[in-house]
Amino acid sequence: MTTTDPSAAEIAALIDHTLLKPEATTADVDALVAEALELGTYSVCVSPSMLPVEVPRGQTLKVAAVCGFPSGKHSSAVKAAEAADAVRHGADEIDMVIDVGAAKEGAFDRVQADIAAVRAAAPAPTVLKVIIESAALTDAEIVAVCSAAVEARADFVKTSTGFHPAGGATVHAVELMARTVRDAGLEVKASGGVRTLETAKAMIAAGATRLGVSGSRALLGTAEPQVASDY
């Protein structure tokens, strides 16, 4: 983002338009794609069981799928298999959840190995985003987990699933994550509680280059604000 005051259209182009509700149907995903195309978002993000997602021919809309979601407590082998299957079914990007418990106990080698397993199963050009649940971590843990993502050759670090009771993205966490990974060429996705243009702009100013938003229409000001889920 080259401007300090991005327009709604510029913000839309950074959004992963997200639908991860357990009750989501195929019709809901079709509506998600139509809305994403209307709003001009970067991608749609869905549960792996909803793949493949039909994107009209000639459109550049990307498709992301989550992996190990939302707890991160799946084995690395299961996460790797899930990621590989999602790519086979058309996912351009994978948003994986780390084992937050491993981070909390300082087992950052396990965190790195977990990310590396998914990276191996979904190599470039698939984009790999690593969800760290930043609100559940100390600053030192955030830095260590982001460093593990760098070593495991991820493409992004991402704040939150939107499901954790500790909360979602904060400006502080995004700034810290961006400082940690920027020199290594990784990017930052802010997700969880990004519901307004003001919040989106604050996250971008802090270093986020992608936003996870479920209420994209309301955020972009194209509809009356509604209660939106965090993810």
C-alpha cells in the first residue's frame, strides 16, 4: 500500500473475504464469491470441505483455505495432508494454525517443524499464511513464533483465527510481527475484529498487507453495518 490514506477500493484489494462458519453451505460460498467479485476483494477464504470453489472464468479472485483450523491441535501429518488436499482442490493459499500450546511452552522447534511440514505439502507457488493467535501470546512468544515461520519459509504470519477467546488483531501485534518478519520478506495478515475502515487503515499503517474480513461489505461502507463474526 503506497498511500497513507488508502481508499475503500484499495483496502478491498487487500481483503481475504472470509466464510468459516460451521453451518456454511455451498449456496453461501457461491454468494461469497459473487460478493467478493462485486467488492473487488483479493480472495475468498473458506473451510477445506467447501472446495473446490467456482470462480468465473477470466476473474483473478484467489481462493484460500484454512488448515488445522481453528485449534491448531492437529498433528503435523494431518495438517500437511489437509493442505495438500486443499491445493489439489483448487486452493491458491493456505492459512494454517500453529499449535499455540507448543508456543506457550517454548517449544518453538516444534512450531517450526509443524509449519515446515505444511510448507513441504503445499510448496510455492501456493501462498502459506501462519496463524499464530497473537492475542494468546506474549511479545517474546510472538517474535519467536514469527521467527519460526521465517525459518520454515512461510509467506505470511497472521494474527488470529477469530475463534480464540483471547481476542483478535491489535495494532501492537501487527507492528511487532511486521518488524520481526519484514527483513526476511514475509508479510502480515491482520484478522479477527477488523470490522471498520478505521480499524483496517490502522492495521495497514501498522504493517499489514492483507486483511481477513467476514463483514467486508459493511467494512467498505457499501451496506448498513451488521454484527459480523471476527473471522
